[in-house]
Amino acid sequence: MVDFFIGLFLASLITALFTTRLYRLLNWYAFNSLTLGILALLIGTKLDDNAMLITGVVTIIIKAIGIPYFLKSFSQKFHFVRQIQPEIKVQYAIMLIPAILVFTFYLAEPITHMIANNSNYVAISISSLFLSLLLMMEHKNIAPKIVGFLSMENSLFLLGITATDGMPMLVELGIFFDLLMAIVVINLLFNREHEEELNND
């Protein structure tokens, strides 16, 4: 079951790279976060870790529901263009994504030798990190860049829960605090881009 949801996590991120509509991109991010929350619940149940179970529930509420809702609200408030065309052409992306996956599996090989369990999960987490970075790089608009940044945070969270079979509660709280700060920065960036659009008009 864990393998299935990790596959969904990676697939949703790859699909997001080819998305050309802002709302669809936000929906894919919500689905990506939902799979992450379910993974935390599954691992928490397996390890009988109450902190991980709480983290899974909070992840679903904040990342899968809360953040996409706020991003959609911001985009409506500031009237952002909903058509987001990636700067990287589709044919190049189709070649680049498998190259990233293969490269990261080789990159993660020294790490996976030191981990007895879940070694493939670590490689997938690192691959997701690079794919999220690609998502940030292939768009000029601020909204897809923010989604890419949040997806990177999801990838780091996945790396933490799969590589260590759970993380200390302090680290989890630190991640959610970073998310709250990210929301503040997102609001500021949206305001700045809106002002730039008004000045250009």
C-alpha cells in the first residue's frame, strides 16, 4: 500500500510539470499533498507512532485543503492569468524527466547502501525534489513557482518519513512553521506581482 501511494506521489508531480492551467496545477498539488498525508498515516499506523498520525491528519488539512484554497483565493483576488505555459517544451521535458529519475537513483545509491529498509523510497524522494525544482524553473509566473517550492517541501517531508521511519515531532512542527512563513511570503509576492501588472497596464 505504501508503494502504491509513493507511486501516486511521484506520478502527480510529473503530471503537474505538464499542466498548463493554474487551477489544475493547484489540484495536482492538493492531490500530491493528500498522498503525502496518507503515507504519513500509513507509516504512523505501521510504527504505532501517534505523532506521525497527527502529522498525517494536519498535512491533509493544511496542505491538501488549506493551501490550495488560499492560493485559489489569491489568484481570484489579484486576477492572475490562469493559462500557465511552461517555458520548457514538452518534447524536452519528456526527455529530461526520465534523465532526472535515472540520475537521482545513481546519486542516491551511496545513501541507499547505508539504509537497510526503504532504500528506493529515498531515491524517489530525491527525484521528487529535483522535479519540484524543475517545476519552479520552467515557469515565469509566481504562482507555479510557489507550487514548486511547496512541492519541494513535500519531497523533503517524504524523504524524512521514509528514510528515518518517522521524524521527531520537533522537526515536524518546524516544517509547519516554515509553511506558515511561506504563506506570508506568498501573500507578499502576490501583492507585488499584482502591483507590477497594474503598473504595466
